[in-house]
Amino acid sequence: MFVRSLDDCHEFVAGDDSLLREILHPDKAVLDIRYSLAHATVLPGQTTRRHRLATAEVYYVIQGTGEMIIDEQSEPVHAGDTVYIPPGAVQSIANTGAEELVFLCIVDPAWQPQDEEILDK
């Protein structure tokens, strides 16, 4: 059995400027999965840098409110929403609320540095 507490996951600033904790990644634990799972936080008033992944990604919003931007479309998001981000789509998410915007990121196949391009430097 594999159980990992979020408290045991090191928090770091990701390339898109979100605060990220990698929970599951097949390259970092002996797991028979092809996806990666991360916990992300965007502080109030902040927006992640525009970026794109070569792979599909799904966000599941746990807390807060925001605006999800994919290519030329934007939609409000809040706790309980799930967002599918197609491979190659330009994406960012803005925290439009007063509390932290917290969401899970599932990348399939698992996130790799060479699969991500940060567009805003």
C-alpha cells in the first residue's frame, strides 16, 4: 500500500509561478501509473504564467474562485469544478477571490520538464 500525506510533499514555485507539491509521479516512486498528480496553489490576486504542455492536463478545483484561460477562451471556476486542458493549449489561471485558489493537477502521461513551455518570462 502506498499512502502519502500532502504535508510530506515539498512545496516549490513551479515554472508557471504557482506553488506546487508533487504528490504522485511514476519517476519518483515505484507506482504502476502513467500520470502525475500535483497540488497547486495560486495566491489571491495572482495569475499563473501562460504556458503549454505537450500532454493533456486536468485541474480539479478544491478551494477558492478563479478564471481559467485556455487559448482564447476564459471561464470562471470555483471549488468542485473540473477543467480539461488539451495537449498544446496555452493556459493560465487567475485567482479572482480573497482566499487561496487550490487545485489538483493531473497530467497524462506524467509531467516532464521537456513537455512544458513557459510563454511569459
